[in-house]
Amino acid sequence: MLYQELIRRKRDGDALAREEIGALVAGITDGSLSDAQLGALAMAIVLLGMTLSERVDLTTAMRDSGRVLRWDTGPVIDKHSTGGIGDTVSLLLAPALAACGALVPMISGRGLGHTGGTLDKLEAIPGYRTEIPIERFTQVVRQTGCAIIGQTADLAPADRRFYAVRDVTATVESRDLITASILSKKLAAGLSALVLDVKCGSGAFMATPEAAQALAQALVEVATRAGCATTALITDMDAPLAPAAGNALEVEHVLEVLQGQHTDGRLWQVSCALGGTALMLGGLAESRAAGAEAIARALRTGKAAERFAAMVRALGGPADLIEAPARHLARAPVIRDLSAPRAGWLQGFDTRALGLAVIELGGGRRQASARIDPRVGLDQIVPVGQHLSRGAPILRVHAADAPSAEAALAACAAACRIREDDDRSPRPLILAHVD
């Protein structure tokens, strides 16, 4: 098939057949489709969109562009989040699901824009390897029940190239291409069930409930048609999910949760809700509520902590991370409190601005080649809705030096909304289920 003819037809709004999409994905994978042609194809899709059938065909062709893992036991369950601030659900949920009887081969990503990345957080743990051969990955999953690593060259290689071209051709923001990119990697891991966490709010890529609903619906429809039982939860990201944002600080908070602390916070609630849905989808719980209780029990009893510790050891991390986190997690040399300038109610945050402050501290990337400082970030973030006295701490800034700390304090102060009266209309943490 002539690639230019397929691109022309897509440019003119025609729907492509499965074999035509398969030919394009084969060209992406083997390099016979040039970057210029791939950029033109991406732009045509951004401008004119794809039908549901095309999205399914693109997703499955990209899934099949490399290895698709097969498991002889199960169920095989995973989750995916569209990204937020203080979102460490993966680090809690993978071991908790494993403790409940699932296999969890989790392929995760790095920070994107203002949001933190699961791999960056795990790499704050000394020795933890996120890039390993696929054979070692499957071995660790079978041994410990879970493993969290980055995308390998074996899994969905078409997505790796397609995304690189989209990143430099202003074609990232496409519901069709986002759907195919997310799901091709997840489905290549051989999943039988998938739960999606689509964030909505000031700290999310989808700022409105309508945009989050549309993306959740697209993801669920395509994954289900591709043969994977899938449900999405739309969750609030108008405030950080955890009281910490920054790689080592978020890992430290996760370790505390794994040891029975913070069992009433936003992170706990979202993790139990997502995990309960995942267990129901995988046939390990009769209902969402029963599944959520099973996840909570795995966390409270320490069984999830045991799985997390085993995963960390198997992937090169320290054997005593949970018992002695201060021995292994680096601390920033400069720590400063942000104090309330006046008494009042904490109405909320510009959550995206908090994420950007972490990046400016060095906790995220300004460009792909940049190195991350795992020590820096924010912690002890006060929950929205709390009354503050004048001078009370709102959060702490962890910085590499004093000038960075002062800049972050100014940025975070501007991101806080404090009022004399508590006139909020708080919305629920779980906004909707999309089945």
C-alpha cells in the first residue's frame, strides 16, 4: 500500500480499514514510514479524528507491533492514571493487588508536563532498576506478584516512535492518539483487567468533567473492544492527592501508608476505590465495596508492604527500605515552611502551579535529557478546608539551595487560596464511574 495514499485519504476524512491501519503501523515499526509521513498522518488524525473502529484497530496494531506477554496464571490486572500531583497510587496498588491474588505487570512512565512520573519516584530508591529485560520482568512478576518498570523495546515499539514524532509536531493533544498510546502499552502486558484513573481539575490534563468523561469513555470503549475488561474512575485533582509532591518525599509517604499510617487521606481513598474496582473486574471480589475492603485489609495488615519490599529487592533496591527509609532516601539540604499570611480557611490550590514549583526546584524535567533531583519537592501539605491561624504552616519546601527555596515559597504562596469564610462547595473525590 502507498503510504501517501493512505495519508491523503485520512486527510480527506475517510475511515481507514483494519489492514490499512496495520500497514501504517508496520511502517512505523520498521521505519519505512518516514518521520515526515508520520507527522502528516498524526496531524490528519488530530484535525479530523478517527472512528471507534479505527481507534480499536490502531490500538491493537500498535499492541501487536512487538511482543504481547502471555501468562499461565491470573488474573492479570493493572491500573493507569492520566497523571496528577502527589499521585502515588501505583506504588500502593501494585503490591496490594498482588497481596489479593493478582499478577500485576505494570508498565509505567516518567513525568509529563506538570505531573510526576511513577518511574521517577521509584528511581529515588537507590539501586531500583526500571529498565530491565522482559524475561527478568516476567520472572519478578511471577515471584513477587508485581513489578513496576518502564516500557521496553519489546513492548509496543510503534508507540515509542509515534509518540516521539507527535511530541515535536504539536500532535500530542488527540483523544484518538492518546487512547492508542496508553492502551497499546498496557494491553501488550497481557492484561485480563484494567482500571483507569482519569484525573479532573486544576492539577490534571483534563480540567473539566466533560473532557475527563470523554477521554474515560474513549479509553473504556477501545480497551473493552480489544478484549480487556476495563472500567474508569474519574477522580478529583483540584488538590494534591497526597500531602507530598516530589520523588523521594512521595516514596517516603507511601512507605508510611504501607506501615498503617494515613489511612483516611485522599490517597488512601482513591487507592481503595481503584483497587476494589480492579479486583471486581478480575473476578477476585464480588463487588467494588468488597474489593475496596480487601485492598484496605492488605494495606493495614502489612501484606502489601511485604509485596512492595519483595519487588524493591528483586529490582535492585535495598532490602530494608521499609524499615529504614531515612538510610536510603536522600534529603534536601534546605527545608523551609510556607506560613499562612493571615488567618482563614484554606479554600484550595492552583494544583498545577504546585506541580510546576516542584519542576522548578529540580524535581521534574524541563527537557527530556534533564536529570531529576529526587530530594526536592513539597511535603506536609495541609488539606483543603482546614482553618489556618496566622503564621501556621501550609506546606514545607525541600530545596537544593536557599534561592531555589525562596522562589518555590513565592510560587506556592501564589497558588494558595485563603479566605475568611469557608464558602467552598467541595466536590466528591470520586466523581464518576465509566463502565
